[in-house]
Amino acid sequence: MLDIRIVPDKATLGAQAAALGADAIREALARHGEATIIVATGASQFEVLQHLVAAEGIDWSKVTAFHLDEYVGLSEAHPASFRRYLRERFVAPLGGAVTFIPVDGENDPQAETQRLNALIAGRRIDVCFAGIGENCHLAFNDPPADFETTEPYIVVTLDEACRRQQFGEGWFESFEAVPQRAISMSVRQIMTSKLIVLSVPDERKAKATRDAVEGPVSPLHPASILQTHPNTVLFLDPPAASLLAKA
């Protein structure tokens, strides 16, 4: 069952989500001497990453960070590049101390998924930071999502709603410029995470939130799979929670 926490605003959401994730990282470091995390991108993660990199008591040199997804064929120089986003908002503020495993979709995406799958295979994922898309996607697993594949990273085709969200958030100069394919962490790989910290602000995410929380578990609403995860904490602001019957 999802642990749903409704907080007053986006700033509080980011601070609380980061604090919960930071606690999990510190616990993993104390218990295992190292930690592996998954970091996310997009507008929902601005405040989360801002607070996470400022968290005290974390030896980032012992942390390995994978990320959820990246567009196929997009240069890291492009403003919408997710690896660029994370280098600027996560790696650079930490002085490069963290071991960052970028997803590079610029060349051969199949070869890149093989590289990533070999790197992440068998790893304990201590905490995954994530969001929900306007179409209820989880990472770039658009509906109908593949709930069955055991491959950690896969090449996916982005649906129109997802691409319109990326354009609407201002990452691209036109809808046509949004790539049609991406490399995404698979649903089942995300579900292996010991803790999932889900940050979902804004009214435009309200329907997706309702579908994920109160609808049936279905590939048509990919984030609904998190209803079956043993330790997912969903942080919402009031606009994102506005359609929930039990809010």
C-alpha cells in the first residue's frame, strides 16, 4: 500500500522527499559501506535534488547513481538532455564525488542498454527517486507499459501525451523536435528498489495521480504498479492530490 503524504507546497515536498531519501542513503552507507541510488529528472525533481545535494552526513564518494531514462539521438549539449540536467543539478554541486552512470542514447541505443544492464545487474538499489508523468508513465514506460520484461534498461517508443508534456514543460522548441524514442529503466527494475521516493507536484498531474493511486493496477496506468511495492512513499502537493477521493 502506498504511503501518501500531502504537503503544503512544492518547496516542502522537495525538502521532505530529499530528507527521506537521504536517510535511506545514510542507512545503506552505515550498513553496507556503499549505496546505489536512482535519480530522476524533470520539473518535479528540481527541489528534490536541490535539497538532496545539501544533505549532511553522506559520503558521496561511496554512492553510485544511475538515472531513469534518456532520449535516443539527443546530444548532451541539448537543453533537454537528462544526463546534462543531472550533471548540472546533481553531480556538479557534489563536486563530482558521486559515481554517476549516465544513460547515453546518442549513438547505438541497443549497445547502450547492454552496457547499462551489465553495470546494474545484481546491484542492491537502496533508493529510487522518481515522479509520475501526465500520462501516468513511470520513467519513460508509457502506457501500455511492459510489466513483464526483466531487462533493467529497454528502448521504448514515446507516446504523444508524453512528448506533449516534454514540449509543454519548455524543454524543446517544438513538439516535432521531441524525440520519439528513449532508453528507459524498466518497470520491474524500478520495482527492485528497497525504497521508492515519488515526488508529484502540480494540478496537471492530478488525473495521473488518481489513476496511479485509486485505479486498478494496469499497464494502461504504468505508475499504478507502485500499489504493489512494499515501500513507496508518494509526496503530493494539494493540486496534485485534488482528485483523490481519500485526500
